[in-house]
Amino acid sequence: MANENNDAPSERRRGRYPKEFRRDAAALVIDQRRTIADVGRELGVVEQTLGNWVRQERIDRGLAEG
């Protein structure tokens, strides 16, 4: 029998968050001056991932060079 992946779909698979969700999450950090850790916990997003979104949103807004 071929080696099949028996993990549930939510396991070992990265999901993509909608662009609007990423932008809104980053806005909570930028506009409300909340910490990445706080927003990440609230939304269930890994800090490193949210940090990437915040960095990109700052670039998109012209607040940082990219």
C-alpha cells in the first residue's frame, strides 16, 4: 500500500489567512498601539506571522521602507 498521509486536514498544514484579516490584524498593532504578542494571542496567530504582517502593512502604508 502507498504511504498515505492520515493526518487530519488541519494538522501539519498551513492555512492562508484572507488578505483583509491580515491587514485588520496588523492595524490593531499599528493603529491601536497594541503589542504583537497581545493581538496574536487574541486572534490565535503566531507572533512571528503577525509580525510579518505588521512589517508588510507598514511598508504598504509608506511608514517603512521595503
